[in-house]
Amino acid sequence: MGKMGISRGKSPLQLFACSSSVLAIAICLFVTTEMASAWINKCLPGDLFIDSNQIVSPASCDSGYCTNWCQNLCSGMGTFASQDRCRITQGVTSCKCCCKRPGVYLPPDDSDWGGLGPGQNNNCSSAQTFLTFRRSDGNDCMRQSICDSECNKLGLLSQRTECVANSNDVPNNVYIWWEQCCCGTNPPPPPSCLSPPPPSPPPPSPSPPPPSPSPPPPCPPPPHTGIGIGGGIKIPIPPLLG
């Protein structure tokens, strides 16, 4: 005997609650996608950084999905892809792309073939000390420069480093690698735009103390009203009658 399913209708309130749940899930997925897109920029200074999240995922990152996306994106902006990254998480493919601006190449000139060979060509300024060292290969030269330590031995700082190579037998890939260093001192700090404030004037000298008041004059002697007689006895003199 077959079984019959019972279908029950939903009230408008239940439909609203269901729609709200779907909306909340969609918002959550959108926010999660945006948060996953906020990767740290690992491109080199001056490069363009772009990241992208796609809901449709390729089979794996080995398919070249992000690499092709990055190359096409950079090419459309007149740049070239310098590096890309790929990550697949729960059906979402996250791509990261670095686009580099094309370099500026000088027109060919006869001076390109003059001068000394790599390892002996001094490209330092007149104020710098030129050093050159043999290296085992190019990767070792680029990843582990010795210019800092060699310049420090002279009490100087590394201000420029170059990895150069030459070969007399290119088909056999036999190259002689050199690291060239330019050592110098730190330039003096630029002068301040603000002149130093003038020195404050010296404090005023203390005023002399006021002169002390002169002593009062002596009191005048009292007027004589009698005739003195020995013994200190005074006899009063009667006033004269008119």
C-alpha cells in the first residue's frame, strides 16, 4: 500500500519567519565572503593588489583558475602578473593577484657593449666604496646578501647591492656569479626649517637696597626759666611787671 503524504499550508507568520531565516543566512554568507576577501597585501611595493572570491569553485587550485584570472586581469590594465595565490574553502575559491607595471627600457646604444664585465664594473658613486665577491649561484646571492656584513667590517653601511653574472658557454648554463656592493655613510640629517629660538635675556640685576633713614636731629635744650645756683637749685625769677 502506498503512503500518502500530508501537505500542510503555512500561515503568513510562518512564511515571514522562514523568509527572515533565509535572508539572515544570505546576509551571513555575504559578510563571511567579504571578511575572507580582506587579506593582507603581500605584493611588492608599487605593485597592484587585487583579491576575489567566487562561489563557483574549480576542482582544485592546480587547474590554474586563479593564475589565468590574474594574468587576464593584469593584462587588461597594461600590467603583467607578478604572483598569484589560490585557496578553496567550502566551495568558495579565493584568488589573490599582484600586478606589476612594465619596466622602462632604454633604447639600445653602442655603450651597452663597453666597460668592464660583471663583477668588475663599478656602479657606485664617488663617495661610496666598491666591493665585489664571488657567489655560488644567483639564488644564493639574491636571498642571502653579504653586502651588509662586508660593509660593516669597514665601518660603513650597505647602500646598494647587485647580483651579476657572465658566461662564455651559455648553452651549458655555466655562469659565474658576483655580488657587487656599494658601501657608504649615512647622509647628514637635513637642516631644520625652523631656526632655533633666540636665547632668553639674562635676569635683571637686583636693585641696591634703599638707604637707611638718617637719625633724627637732637632735641633742642629747654629754655632757661631761672638762674642756676650751685647745687643744682634753680630760683625762679618773677616776671617783670609792666
